[in-house]
Amino acid sequence: MEGTLSKWTNVVKGWQYRWCVLDDISGTLSYYTSREKMVRGVRRGCVRLKGAMIGIDDEDNLTFTVTVDGKTFHFQARTRADRELWIRALEDTIQKQLYGYRVNQIQVNNDAVVPTLESFDKKLGEADAYLQLLIEQTKNLEVKMNSMCEEDKAHCECIISETNKLMDQVKHSIVMLQIAKNTAFPVNGSYRTTSVSTDYDFPSLEGDTGSIEYGAECEERPRRDSQPMDNDIPDVSYSSSEDDFYDAYEDEEEWSKPSQTEPVPAMRRKYKNRILVGGNEPALENTGNLTQSGSSDLNQISIDSTDRNIANMSKKKDSKDNIIVPTYSDGSINYDAIYEDQDESDVTMQGSVVTHLISQVKIGMDLTKVALPTFILEKRSLLEMYADYLAHPDLFLKANDLETPEERMVQIVRWYLSSYHAGRNSAVAKKPYNPILGEVFRCHWDVPGVTTGESELSNDITAQNNSEAAALNQEENPLPWTDPDQLIFLAEQVSHHPPISAFYAEHKKKKVTLCASVWTKSKFLGLSVAVHHVGQGIVRLLKHKEEYISTFPSGYGRSILTVPWIELGGSVTITCPQTGYHCAIEFHTKPFYGGKKHRITAEVFGPKTKKAFLTISGEWNGSMEAKWADGRTEMFVDTKAIEVIKKRVRKVAEQDTNESRYIWKKVTLGLKVDNVDQASQAKAEIEQKQRNEAEIRKENNEVWIPKWFVQNGENWEYKFPLEKQLGVTFESMPS
């Protein structure tokens, strides 16, 4: 069982909240400063229960003691019932240790073939591969059902229903097998993770192996001869409070203290020790961390003591951590520098995804609702990530300068295939922040090598609409601080259920726009997580009156139980209704056995032709080669050789309260200084604020109306596009 208890530390510190984990297999009671620290493996202390004695005070129905190895540990439960559950569970564990009952001793028949962890890993990988086949076959059957008669459809619906049940069981079994593997080798008074293993690793779909290390707190804590490293079951119980050691940032009270704490008693109570007889009462369920954070006003910018304390944290970090928090001269945090520093640390240095998943998995639960831990978040919003589609604005705008429809289509394809690497350049898959409803991100680029000459904007607006367009420019321009020769970008979260993001970009002088909306749908696939992007993007070249309509590939987080990495997969199309040119792109996922990662193939077709005049192959995050129909070959684009143009974002202090970097600044700061607890707290406050606002709208029968975008069928469009100001219309090519 696990949950929160208060532990007596000393006269100065008094009672401190601890997340406690009782493991009856290893016979240990481990405690941590928070549940997040438990996930990361940063243990505060450990009580070895073999030969331990439980003590209670009849006058105090909340406290109890554990005496073992010449030490007495004082604990306090929240309620009397909680104390009884803990005491009975502790007594059961002590009895198991006294009678030598060790369930982790695996008995193997000498005549039988001894299974190995390598074979276990292989079989688990094969199970996941078969699961992917089932998923694919189910999709194919659903497609075929469209052309079946009603009787056949009914039979197929029955088959699909039963297959879905089977797939849910297989998904659950894969995770539970991981748990079984961990439980067979318990360490730390908790489940084993890759962070505490040197002789084996968890399986990954691709056969890769990875290890997860402990945070710096474990490495920095002084170790006495009698105190084991955190990846061993201790020979003697220990507590970190006995040493000159404090958790990271523990001395920053505004940063880490709970809003409610137990009063500090003047002296310890005397306990009447007695042995209790264990019962068979149910285990105490997780009640959550008792630490309650005070709410913070997300709509104010202030230089408070918290900011100053955080700024000083870097001075207390070990030099090897190399964590420097940028600050202004007055000591306040320079959030802009933190956002610009996208040097993502390896998730293996932050904690274990495995342990976090295990902590949430319950028999029969919907695994699609498993949440990912805060420490694998990317330090930016999903809306900001969409801006990376324009990381090469020169490639994006170049199509407008080309003479023929064929050249323009080829250039649009070149830009599209180069638009994914900038937003997914980390070796470890990380998840950007989920935007809240109404959140906005704005930025712009100075485009190198673009000579636009005299603006033709005014010449294209008729006298009748001139004054209206000018007013529109003044009042509705999303980035009024930019110039017409800069490429601007605006993204808005237009829906929360389902989660839909819309974004728009335009270059006024070039008269090129991009408008897109994306609905992200996530699925749990056993050893992978799939994120399907439903929607489309439209590039409009107003000078040529052409539209290029594209779809998006799916994203996959692979090896989520070890070191997660991302790949893209699925079929994508780019079509131009005005010219008839179109392109078919395939993002290939890595095969189970062999094969390369990140492969793409593409074919570009002319109007009303079935044979491609251009084929492209390579890697979407590397180099891609083009082969023309006449046999010529050339380098199509090399994403590692072309420069990523840095976007320009307004300072956080100048942003509106609904802009991404302002909303998520506290979360980003917490991740920057490796304070996962604070990042999680700040994230929870943002999400709770969103829920409160939704509840108010529901009570008032109000419907959320986005500011910048309007729904048109299944897609969302920008309210004030450049083509509307210029009066440009688009006509499809006759069939």
C-alpha cells in the first residue's frame, strides 16, 4: 500500500508530509518528500521491517512508531481509520518477514528450461507487434464494411466488437507483464524500474535498450557506511534527516512548503509499545499527496519572493548540473531566455515513465486515459510547436516567385517535407503542454533573401473596399507591431473537447497565406502512444490564385516503457484544385525487424496523369533525394544542412494573459530548474482554472466563441484572411 503520512523529523522541522510506500515483498517502508520524487526514485529514507516493533499511544489515535535497528521512526496518519490500516498492513509485512515468507523467491524446476529476461523481452515485443496487426486489420474491415449489405455489416460489427475487447485485454496484459517483471525483482520498497538495474533493461518495440538514472539529489546526498545507495534494499534502516542533507530547494519555503502544516509539538510523546495482531482489512487506497498548494493569480505579472528564490537556486546546484537560471538585474526571472533555451535534457535523467504508468494502472481501467508524468513535458505549448511548420520561411514563400504550376507544386512539396524536423528534433519524445481553451500564440519571422519591392497591397484593393480594409488592418491585425514584409503567425485553441488548434500565417507583401486546423486524437497501443492529426492546412498563393490543400501524418511515441522516441507515420496528400497537380506522401514507420527510422517516399503527379513525374525518398529529419521521370537525380532537400530561421516572440512581460508563454511560464521555470513538484503544481493550477471557467460558462448557459477563428464545416478558418481584404477568390480546375 502507499499514501501520505506525516513523519517526525526534528524539533526544528517538526512533522513533515511524506509519501510512504509499503512493500510486503521486500519488507520495507520507504518514504519520499512527494509522490513525484517516488516516481523519480529519490528516496528520503527506508525502514527495514524485519524484526520491527509497532508502537501506539492510547491517548493519541493518529500517531504510531516503528522501532527497528536501534532507531524509532514516528509517523502520524490523517485519521484513526487510516492509522489502523497502516498498522495492520505493517504487522502483516513483519509477520511475513519473521516467518521467512519471501514471495519474490522464484522456484524453477531444474529439469525445465529456465526462462531468461531476453526471451521475455522478445515475446513481449512480438505481442505488441501482433497487437499492431490486429489494429490494422480492424481498420481494414471497417473500410470494407461500407460496401457490404446490412446482414454482412451486422456480422462484421459483431467481429469488430469482440476484437476490440481482445485488443483491450492484450494492451492491458502488456502493461501488467511489465509490472510482473518489476515485481519479481523488488527494490527500493517499490517496483523496480530501469533506473535501478544494471543487468537488464525493459523491452522496447525496436529492440533498443535504455536506462533511467536517478536525479541529482540521490547522487549528492552524503552516504554513510551504514547507509546503502538508493538502489539497494538497506541492511539497516536509515533516514536522511539524520544526516546534514535536505531535499533540493527545501530551504526555499515559498517554493516548497505546504499551505497547511501540522503544529510542531514541543517534545516527542512517549509511546506504549505493543505488538498488534494483523487483520485482513483492505489496503488503503491512494489518497493523494496531503500537501495543498495555495492558489496563485495567473493573471498578474509580479516580481515576488518566489521568483527571487528560484533565481538563486542555480547557485546551490552542483556545478556538474550546469543549470543556470537567467535573471534580470533586479533578480527577477528572465522567462524569455528560458523559453529560448530549448536544450532538452534526456528524459532518462528525470525519472521513470514505467513507474509513473504503473502507479496509475488498475485492473479493468481504460488505458487510453493514462496521463504522462510532468517530467517528460516539453518546455512549450503545442500552439508554439505548430509555428515550427514555418521554420524555413524562405522555402515557404519561394513558391510564389516561380513561373510554372509544376515548379510551384514541387516547391510546396519541398517546404512541406522540410517542415517537420524543427519541431521534432529531440532524441527523446516529449509532450508539449496541452493548450487551454482560448490560449493564443503569436510570433513572426524576418525572412532572409526576400526582396519584395514596392507593395502591391493598395493597388489590389478597390476604392470601394479601401477604407474598410484599412480599418480592418488597424483593429483586427493579430500582430500590429509587425511590418508587411515580415511573415506573421497566429495560433488559437478553439476547442477543448475535442482538442482543436487553429493557426494562420501570412506575408502581406508576398501575398502568401497558410490556414490550418488540427484535431489531435490519442490512443494507447501497448508499447506505443499514437497521436492522430485530423484536419487540413491550406497554402494560398494569392498572386496565382492557387490553393494547396494538405493533410497531416500521425505521430507515434515509441518505447514509452523505456526511453520514448517519436516517429511519424501514415499517408498524406497535397492537392491543388486550380491546376490539378497533386502529391502522395507516405511516412513510413519502422518495421518490427530491421529497417530504418523516419523514412518517407513521395510521388508528384501532373494534372490528369497516373504516372509521377517526380519521386522523392529519404528521411524527413535528414536528406531526401529526388528522381525525375527523365532519369535525373538530385538532392531535393537536406534538413540538416539548411538553416532554421529563429522566430521572434514578444517578451513575456508584454504578452496578454491568454498567450502561451505567459500562461505556462511557471511550469516552464519548474522544468528548467528540475523542480518537478513545482512544475506539476503550476500545471494543476492552470488546468483547475480552466475547469472553473468552464463550470461558470455552463451555469450561465454560455458558449465559448474563439476570437480569431470561425468554424466552417469540419475545419476552422481565420476570420480576417488576406484574401478577404484583397477580394481574391479561388476556382477549381474543370473536371
